[in-house]
Amino acid sequence: MSFSPVKVGEVELSEPVSAISAPGYGSALLLARWYSEPLAVVDIPLADGAAGASQVAQALWLSVGEQVTARFTAGSRPVGAPPELAMSAVAPSGRSGGFAAPATAVAGPEALRESGLRLPWPPSYLRGRAATLRNAQPASVIICTRDRAERLDSCLTAVLRQDYPDFEVIVVDNAPVNDAVADLIARRNAAGTDGVPLRRIVETRPGLSWARNTGLRAASGRIVAFLDDDEHPDQHWLAELARGFTLGNRVAGVSGLVLPALLDTPAQCLYEQFGGHSKGRGLAPQVFDVASHAAQHPLYPLPPFGVGASMAFDRLALIRIGGFDVALGAGTPTLAGEDTAAIADVMLDGGTFVYQPSAVMWHEHRREMAEVERQLDGYGSGLTASYTRAVLRDPRRLLTLARLAPRALRDLRGHDSVRTATMGADYPATLRRASLHGLLAGPVRYLRSRQVQARFRAEHA
């Protein structure tokens, strides 16, 4: 079966719709946004790598029409403004021109014009972001890296462009073998970072959790946000994570939407078919408080509450649970699971966790099949390792896991669960086996990792 890569991009509906020209690509995957708010991820077929502007507009409208109409009719022209107020009153960038909130409803559009769709008043979405920025809490963005200065450089470019008034960036150089990251940070600081404090800290013990905890200790922000060095955050990523902290009581953490930056290889497409990093969550915000545990328990992360590729915590809440378990995560025998465990811990501690998909992150998926096999093995391992940890910390959790087991088995064996719905007959058996192997190996790997980390701790002391 021949493979056609997928062109990844985004389109702003308030601006003119452009034709797609992507020679060699069989389809395009577009994040459709309106005044920067993500509304849908739309798959558009390409003929000889191309699609005309009208075809693109029609395909987008099929996915976003109801949402646009609902947002349009919920508003009106600003108080005191004439009915003929020009549609250019709100710029695509989101600047509203100072108009007041809408007063009366008007009819919504029936199609997406190639010229785009402009509102004559400030959308409530942008007013909400503006309110968040007016009351912005100090934030610390923590990037953990290990000998990948080239990728880190690209990541830093996007991080330092965040539209957020008060944040610092902490790069944790984990067990480096050379000075490449140190040199990069020095060059960045010498060239200027637009007033954003940028620091490098070394953590000599290998392991993502060691590095994240080191960054946590060094952070000064009320909010601590984590991302990986192979990612590129949207300009409003940090602001939208901060918005998530306003959506409930006792919000201890927020996660965002993670989308593929590229789908150029079969391995990247298969990983996204498996669900990618935001498997099953969609584009609607969700609040997980104590009352939600009956519907989805903190120890059953399917769909996932969030992933380490894009997550933020209230710094004190994360400190209160002890940070990240150093026996979990990349760089340890368990390979993954530190993010799942930390999110579960803050929820079990009584905190609320929020999924805020408007905090968009672009992730570079693994390019080769062998890399994806190792990744899925690690995800399976990290999940059962985190369960092993939960029982060791509190044996009563075994009863909770026993209650959750029947649902987990249905999800594993069924064909319509969040886990398996995208795994059709053409899904490689090697990837299924890798995930299962990790699930079975996780408990033993966790016990071995505890021994390894205890040795690191003793040597460091």
C-alpha cells in the first residue's frame, strides 16, 4: 500500500482563505481557528498536492460552521454602534478597537467566504484572554533537554515569543556530555531575549524527572509550565494555560492540546492514527474536579488528562505532592509515566485539573517505526509502573484499581474505545505488541528503577 504524507498547517478564518499547494502530499491536516480560538482539526484531500481556495473554504465550513454560527449569533454589534459597522472592526490579530461587549444578537453566516469571516465586535474568546493577561500570574517555563541543542534552539525561539507579560525560562541541561547547550544559552542571552529571563541549570543525574524537579526548585513563578525540547508552542500557549487556572476551584494543573508538527513519514502518521498526544480529548475544555472522579478516576487516564509535552501546575501544589517521581519517566528503566503520576497525585490530593485545548503545542513525532515502537512500549510501561507506584505508596489503591480493571479490559479488547477506535485492520501488529509488552513489563521496570534512582541519590548526597 503506497504512502502519502500529510501536510500540516493552520488557518485563521478571519483572514482570506488560501489555496493549498503541497506537491507530493496526499492530504492536508489543518487546525481551523477563528480569532485564534481553535475550533476543529480538518482533513482536506489534495489532488496532485493541491486544493483550491473555494474547496478549502467549503471543507472548513463543514467542520466549523455550527460553532462559528453559535459564536456569531451569541453576540451583536457593540452598544451604540450603527448596524452598518464595518466587518473590519476587529483585526485578525485579535485587537478589538476598544468596543464594548455585544448587546443584541444578529444572524450568523451561511458559508465561509474566501475573503474570510470578520466580526464587527470583540469576540468573547479574546475578551477572556485579555482578562487573563490583565491578571496574569508570574510563570516559569521549564524545558528539560539532553544533548539536543539544535532542537532546543528552535524550541526557545517559540517560547521566547510568548504573548505573556511575566514569565521566565529555565533550561535544565540533563547530564550533558558537552557544552553545546551552555553555549546556546550564552549566545541567546548575549543577543537579547526581549526582557525574558533565560537561565540554564545543570542536573547531573540522568532522567527527565530529576531534571523537572531541579527546574521546579529553581522556579519563581506561581505557575510552572513544562514542555519538551522537540516542540514549538503557539504564541498564546502560556496565556491559555494561565486561562485554564481560572476555570475552576482549586485548579492545581492544566494541560493543553498537542498536535503534530509534521506528518511526513509512515511512522509519524501511524502514531497520530493511534491518537497522538491528545488521544480522545477533542477541542472542548474540560474540568476534572473531585466530583468528576466517578466518571473518570484520576488513576484511569483514558482519555489522558494531559501529557508532559504540554502541562502546567500551580507550583505549590506540585511541591506539595513531592514533584515528579524520579523512578518514572524518560531516562529511567520505566521509560515514561512521570507526567501521568504527577497529574493523578494532584487530583488525588483534592486538586482540580483542567484540559484547555486552546493552549496549542506542535510536537515533532518520531520519524522511524522503530522509534514509535519504543515510544509505545514506554507508554505502556509508564502506565503500569505508575500503578505499581500507587499501590506501593498506598496499598488501598489496589482495591480502586480492581474496580477500574473491568473497564480497562473492555477498552483494551473492544473496537470502539478511545484506545482502539483508530486502530484498524491495517494498524501494525508490531505496534500493538510493543504497547502490550510495555504494559506487562512496567511493574518490574519500576522496581528496578527505584533501585537505580536510590543509587543516584546516594551518590549525589
